[in-house]
Amino acid sequence: MDRFTNQILAFIRQQDLLKPGDGVLVGFSGGADSSCLLRVLAGMTRLLGIELYAAHVNHNLRGAEAQRDEAFCRSTAAELGIPFFCVSVQVREKAAREGLSLEEAARLLRYKALEELRQRLAAERKGPVVIAAAHHAGDQAETILLNLFRGSGLRGLGGMAPARDRLVRPLLCVSRADILAWMEQKGFPYVTDSTNLCEDCTRNFLRNRLMPLIREGINQRAEEHILAAGLRCSEADRYLRQEAEAFCREETSLSGDCILIPRRRLKEKPQIFRRYVIIEALTRLGVPLKDFGEPHIAQLDRALSAGKGFHLDLPNRVFAENRPEYTAVCLREQRDENKKQQE
């Protein structure tokens, strides 16, 4: 193997992304990144002991160009002897129905289709299957910047995880320039999605306009430095989550549909740590966090310094109330049940 593929292999092993016996379903658009990923993994199947599959999702957005991409992916998979699957989704319909951007609707439908196919393959082969996405270091830098602009916390500033649930990203260790250079050196073909050149969506604007300006006007190694900062944020986030988990395990308790947080013990801690404990407590209670923003976490944090009898209503039928020594965060059904018992 050459230096490029050895770098990816080392990253896969370092991050423990793939294990012998795994099925690996590559999200294959036909572009340079996913074509590179498919070919690199195809050359490692015996070495890693994996079984490779390719899946193409046709978004039905670009007419003849979309049909060209599908045909290219099908022929490339056949050339490599890799089982190929194609799923057709209707992005415009979902975007119109749910008030989403085309980009967001496409992303949701794409991952839904890949996950359904992953589950089907796992059942058929009676073994684990992971989805491999072709996100590279440039995508990671863009994600970190986008999360920064949107006001994310440490977790968002850490960027995309190399592995999450059943999704792995083996190319996070290489740049877009490295990918293109390797594809050109090997003479491997790929297709170009014309929408990637359009600046209508935020990520494309960042990729095509802002990042080049940053490299030219501020620092040519800006992408590398963004990635290094993201790694430090990720490490800090991981440490704080582990400490918050330990605090909740040792200091909090579940009582029915409530989690009891000791106010005196927690309010002595730094604010950033209190926030992590609150998030961990909500998670332990089984509360979906998608509707809990910064203001809600801040309200719960203020409850720790409030007196007995303090009450706070929150999203997802959650409320908090202060008891003599604890702040109780509860599901609404528990309070309703308490009222019924009192009556």
C-alpha cells in the first residue's frame, strides 16, 4: 500500500473503526470522496477481514445528471465486484411537506435509507454492519466552523466523531487535496455533482468562498489549526461528560419519574460542570434533548441556587421543582399522578 492508504489504515486501527467480520456499507455518491473511500476499503477487505457493500441514494434532484451518477456508481461497484444497492428518494416532496431546505431533506432521507439498508443487511448476514461515510478533514473543519457560528458548545466544536453509533468516517484523517491527488495518481474516475459548486447552501458558501479567503488572507494552514482546536474541544468535552456521568452515578438518584440532584453539592461546582451534569441528568431521565436549548439549561442551572418551592416548566412535558435538599427534574406524568393520589 502507498502512503495515503497506509495513513487511512492507521487511522482505522487507531480509532477502532472496523473489526474483523464487519459488514461495511459505503455511502457511494460517485464523487471523488466516496469513490476514494470505496476503492481504498476495497483494497483492504482481506487485511481488515471486512465485507464491503456500496449504496447509492438517488435524490431525484438533478434529472439526467442524477441518472448519470447512478449509472456510474453501479458500473464502478460491478468493476470492483462489490454488491450494489440503489435507493430512490423524493427530496422535493419531503422538503415541501415539512418546510425543510433541500439540503436538510436530502440529508435526512439519505441517512434514513442507508440505516434501513444497514439493518436489512445485518439481519441477512446475522452480523454487524456499519455505514461508512466519506467525510474528510476539510468537511471536519467546515463542520467545526459552522457549529461555532451557530453558537455550539464544546461537543459541537469537536466536530464529527470518527465513529458514532453504526456510522464510521475513515477519511477524517486526510484532506480533500490528498484525496484528489490520490485519485488522479491512480487514474480513477469520479463524477462531479454540479450542486456542490452552487453557493445557495451555507456549507457550499463556506467551502467555496470563505475557506479560500481564510487560507489566502489569514493562514494557509488554517484548516489544520481548526482541526487541532476541534480535537482539543473534543477531548475537553469527553472529559467533562465522563466526570458528569460519575457525579450523576454517585450523587443523584431516580425516584419514579424524577431524578433528584443534590443542590448544595452541585452549586459549589463550576458552571460549565453544572451544565454537563444537568444534561446527563436529563439523559438518565430519558428526556429527548433536541428541544432543550441553552436557555433551558441555564434555567435549570439557576434552579440550583433558588430556594425551596421553586418551580420551572420545560419542554417535552418536563418540569423541575426544588425540595429541601434536592432539585427534582421530573416528567409531567409523575406530577399528574401525584395530584391524583392527593385527591
